[in-house]
Amino acid sequence: MAKYDPEWVMIQVDHSLARLFSYSERDAFNTQVPNDDTIGMDARVRRAILGKIDEAISNISEVVRIRESLAGITVNDEDDFEFGIAVGRIYNSFHYQTRRILKRNATGEEFADFLAILSDRSNEIRSALSK
């Protein structure tokens, strides 16, 4: 049973950079599909997480409304509180999508990939919160 998404495959480029390629792009590089040990996060989960980050950024008003509804809770920094809500929603999506798609919990490598994605997009999330 193939574990790979039918449209996308992650391949190793220059021994250090992993990137998603369509199968036609992969074939242009004349590269073999890597074994499971060289693949981090499943492409379907990755797409779902990137989509959830985009959704969190475009619906930032929901995060603000959550914070406003919890006005009785004392927080030291409202911006950090809102950022925490956004990150929590994204993390929940990662956990849920991994369980739904892969029928298991994420591996340490998949969680590390999730953290890298989150780190890469964190400034974008914070920027959306400050608007």
C-alpha cells in the first residue's frame, strides 16, 4: 500500500533540502521516491496544516472575539494571548488531521516538521493579529 499522496511526493534535493514536487516534476529530476525514513510529515497532513494556518490568518477576527469573550481572565499581554489561541487552534488541527488521515499519532519527526512550519509562519500570524 503506497503511503504517498497521488499528486505530490517529497524528495530530497542536494542532500539537505526536502521539498514537495509533483510526480511530473520529480520525474524531470529523474529521482527515485524516497523510502518512509526520509519523508517527514505526510503531504496530506502538511497541506491541511498550511491551510489551517492560512485560515487562522484570514479569520483572525475569530481569535479576537475569543479573547474578548474571555475578558474576565487576567492576562499580561493580549497579543501573546491571541497568538496562543491561534497556535492552539493550529496545533489541534495538526493532531486531528494526523489522527484522521494517518490513523495514528504523529511521530517525533512529523511533530518537528510541524514545529518548523509553525516557526516559519509565526511572524505572518503575529502580523495578522496586529492589524
